[in-house]
Amino acid sequence: MNIIEKNIIKIKKKIIKYTQKYNRNIQNIKILAVSKNRNIQEIEKAFYLGQTCFGENYIQEAIKKIHNISLNIQWHFIGKIQSNKIHIISKKFSWCHSVTTERHAYLLNKYRSNLEKPLNILIQINMDAEVNKNGILIKNIFNIAHCLTKFKKIKLRGIMVFPYIRNNIKDQIVIYKKINLIFNKLKKNFPSINTLSLGTTQDMEASIASGSTLLRIGKGLFEN
Ligand SMILES: *Cc1c(COP(=O)(O)O)cnc(C)c1O
């Protein structure tokens, strides 16, 4: 068995364990394979093991992969958005997790082809108001969400959060529950919302405990 195969089994076991522990429906939790710094062979391997959604952070790197892999992959952009590359995100990806301004939404909408399905959008939240982290402050979330609904070629699907990892699970769950509250409030107000992109290799348990629907797993999938 290769590393990726072993890892997928490990991750699935964990997901089963935590969904039981926290009374979640396993159907509502998906894995996004974070493939930054991974090569085409690794992505193809994961694909043939059943992984169909992949997340990329850097446009240059992503575009090479998207053009050279002819598999039916759903590509998610999860990196920081740069305005001069936003047309590429709009044209080449199915999802963008890192929208933080109305201007992003305007441009993603503008460049999206009419022939494609609307681009799925998540608003990135900077939960702890960290200085160098991408994302909007919680107090602005409803305002931005509302602005996004006027664009026809993008579809607001939820929020993405990448909090710093606390030392213990209890502290993690305290803050992650706050994320869950915000998510549920938004969901009530915006019917298209159903996605909470929360959780990486290190914080799967707290994320599943707190309603994550999309885990963004990199190291845990590709590394030994
Ligand atoms: C790299 C990255 C991940 C994956 O983190 P791992 O610890 O490798 O699982 C998840 N989300 C974002 C936004 C990332 O940049």
C-alpha cells in the first residue's frame, strides 16, 4: 500500500470516529485534498483512490496542474486572491474559498463565463483578527454576504476559516463553536449557504465537533 492509500484509510477512520462522538451525519462531511506543493503524480494517485476535490493556493502552480491533468477534478482556490490573477480563478476553478471584498466578487462575476455553472464562493473569516491573516472580521460578514447576492455568475455557499491551532482540544472547540454559530446564522438568512470550510490535518476533531462540512487536508493525506 502506498502512503496516500494508507493516509486515506487513516483519515476516514478518524472521520467515522469523530462523527460518532459528536453525533454528526457522515454524509455532510467531505474532504478537500490540499495539493499545494504536490506533483501531478500524487494528485492522480489520490484521484484514483476516490478523491475528486483538490485545493490549490498558488495560481501559477495550479494552472500547470489544471492544464496537464485530464481527470474530472473539481478545483478549489484556497489561497490569497491577487487582483491581477482573479480572471484565472474565475475561469479555471469551481470554487473560491478566499473572497474578502465586494470587489473580488465583482471581478469573479465579471470574468466567469456564461457557459459555466456559477462559481461557488466562500467568504474567508479572520476569526481571531490576526494581523497577517487573510479574511474579514466577523462584524462585517453579513454586509459582505448581502453584497455578494447581487452577482448572477457567482453563488455564495458559505464561509472558510483557518484559525490558529490552540494547544488543547477544549480551547479549540470553544472558538470553533463560535464559528459554527455564525455559520448557522448566515445559513438562516441565505438559502444558498451549506458549506463550512473548516479544519485541516491538525484540527479535524474540533472541526467535526463544530459543524465543519469541508475539511481541507494536506499533510495528513500526502505525507508520512
Ligand atoms: C495548506 C493549507 C491547508 C492544509 O493544511 P495541512 O496542515 O497540510 O492539512 C488547509 N487550508 C489552507 C488555507 C491551506 O493553505
